[in-house]
Amino acid sequence: MEGIELRKALEEAHPFVGARLSKVHQVGEVFLFRFYSPSGALALDPGGKAFHRTALRPPTPPSPPPFCVLLRSLTGQPLLTLDQAGLDRVIRLRFPEADVVLDLRPRQGDLFFLYRDDRVVSFRDGELRPVDFAVPDDPSAGLGPNLRQAATARWGRPPSAVELDSFAAELLARSPAGYLYGTRDGTTASFFPRPDLGDPRITFAAFWQVLDLQLERRLGAGVVRNQIAQLGRTLARRERALAALSAAETEARGWPEFQAQADLILTRIADIPRGASEAVVEGFDGAPTRIALNPALPPAAQANALYVKAKKLRRRLEGAPARRRKLEEGIERLRELRDLLSRQPDVAPYLEGEAEVLAPSSRKAAAATRPRPRETVVEGFMILVGRSGSENDRLVRLARSDDVWLHAREVPGAHVVIRTDGRPVPNGVLQRAAELAAWHSRARGERKVAVSYTEARYVRKPKGAPPGTVTLLREQVIVVPGNIGL
């Protein structure tokens, strides 16, 4: 993030000044500061060089890393101020007993814990470069390469210093919104429209929402890579099994020859000397036939062994089509899942159940804190949004019979439950819940998304089905935009 972008993120985070710190979580290199009175959270992301409000609740490690433990020493303290060093890429969170400074200037961003006695602890064991939080704003200093590119596109040429100052002042006066653009290098978030980047893929009411989307995708990238790798390994095993099945079918087609040889041995048993390694007898066509024998077995036992082998091969051949169909269907679905995760990594949590059934892990994943469902309140109604296949199951299992259940139709996604407490659900609440179901699904970003909804009493979990899979006894459908998120 560049200086002016950080200023806009600070504006959106300002309501948390005065709130008390309730918890700090660390997920990879991302630190989530959770507050109460008012409730909410801030994401400090030195690795991704970002700072913003967040609504994410990703799974966290069972025990916090050392730097996170240090940050938790501030629990219960109020956030006194949120400061920026002019328009530089440095943010300070002031608490009564210490300051937390997010420095995005180095090649790798860093986070510092500043005691009141001037001791400094660094997340990366780095050194905090001199910084002045009282320096006045220099508008053009907040323009990095990305924003200068937007200015160049505005004028169609490199702007002058006066034009840069004017452009920066215009951006600083603008109320931030959220725009996500596709670029050759991936995606770019902006708090203002960028015609130079084309049409936005998704728009949001707030800047932090688009930053949250990027953070969610980045946090899930490691999980997605592991899932894709596991699917690839399982796909390779299934393809090898299919090739082996083809070879086994070729062998099994020879079962009549083994049966005919057994018949011949029993028919000509009187002509076969005991202990012989081979014998020449008259075949059923009258021609001499050479038979290979096991000297250790009597002819009758050898005939019986050939009958057993012929029967086994015949059964294998009869069962091969069903096994082939199952393998081919599994291979096709594995390829679909792999391609889907490559295109849309954000749906990974909702596919975890099916992926685990199709491509079980060789070992159990390390225990992690169970993620809580996303929660939001609309017009006094609590709306819960599942964050994974297993959490979707829990939402269905714990829903009351008159709660309202929603899910984007025919695509992977979150289960959404409206807690009704026996009250009729207003249309505005139903609309918002449906928008959340569309957003947290594979249909995210589409202009129109069909969302099924019904009372929870009509939702059934089939026995043995993968996590998140349900059937509906009855349903209604509402169509909502798929680009309205948090």
C-alpha cells in the first residue's frame, strides 16, 4: 500500500480509536487486532504490506507465536490514537503501556513493539528506521508508483509537480470505496475508480472490503496449494490404477483358455504321468496338445487350480466395467476440482469435504482452533455464514427448525442461517442474507445469482455425504447480485 492508500485505510479504521483490545491473533505473517466497545478488528499485514479493517476470522494456530504473545500483553487496554507519519508508509497504534508500529517502508514490512522505556522488539529482528509522526503531510509523498501510474493515465503524459499535488489533494479529499481490478500480475485494489485498469471485477462500498478480499485469498493460498497438490497426487494414483485395470482386463480375457486347459487335463488324466513337467495329449480337436505341468502337484490338483484361476479372471472381467466407470468418474471430478481451485481459490474452504473424500490426506493435519462462523446483525436478526464444509454441517445441525437456511444454487459455497427466534423475516434481512450466500460462493462477482432458501426443518444431511452436502425437502429461490460482499 502507498501512503495515500494507507491514509484512506486509517480513515476507515478511525472508529476503533477508544476501543479496547480484546485479542491478538497471528496467522502466518498477518496480525489481527480484535477490539470491543465498539467491536471489530484491524489487520496488520507486514508481509503483504497492508493495513485495514477486517471482518475475517481465519483459523488460528493452537498456541500463539512469541511476538503474538508479546502483543497480547496489551489486552484490555484502549487504543489511544491511530497515527501516520505524514503520508509515509508507517502506522502507529498507541496504547497506554506501549506503541505498535507497522513499517511498510522496507522491502519486507516489519512490526515493532515499543515499550515506554524505549526498548524495541521487532517481528523480523529488524531495526526501526527514524520516523516522525508529527511531520506535516506532503501530498505528493503519498504517491507511489501505482498512484503515479493513475496520474499519468489521467493526463496522458507524466504529470508536472503541480499536477501531482493537485491529483494527491483530490485523492485525499475523496471518500474511499472499493474496486478490484484484474491485471497481468493478478489483482489490484483501489479506493477510487481506475479507468486505466479497465472495468472493475467487483466494487464495494468501502476500501477495507476489497482489501479484506485480497487478504482472504492470500491467507487461503497456502491451503489451496496443498489441496491442489494433494488432488494432483491422488489424480496420478487414479490414472495409474486405470492403466493397471486395462492391463488386468487384457489378462482376464484369457480366462477361457485356463478353463479349457483344466478340462483337457481332467479328460486326459489317464494319459498324464504323475510328476511330469509337461505332457502331450490329444486335444479336443484331435490334434496333439502340449500341456505345461507342475511336477509337485497331481494332475487333478493342477486342473482344480486352473479352474480357480479361470473363475477369478472371469469375475475380474465382469467387474471391470463398473470399476472403470468409478475410476473415470473420480478422475473427471478430481480434474474439475483441481481446475476450479486454480481458477477460484476462495472457494477452497467449501470444497474441503469433497476434496478430502476424493483425495484423503496421508496424515492428519495439525490441530487448529475451530473457526467461528461469520456473524452479522441486520435489523436485529443474527445472520451466520459458514466458513468451510465442516462448519456448514455444524450450522445445519445447530439451526432451529424455524431458522431460515440459504445457499447459492448448484455451486459450492457457504451455508447461511438467519436466527429468527420465531419471528417472521423481513424482506431486507432475507435479501442481505442471500447476498452473503452469493458472495461466499463460487458465483461471487456474477451479476445475478440464484439463492435457495427454506426453513431449516426442510434441510437434510444425507448419510455418508461429504461435509457441507445437504438435500432440501422444499425450497424457494431469490435472485440477488453476487458482487455485494461484507
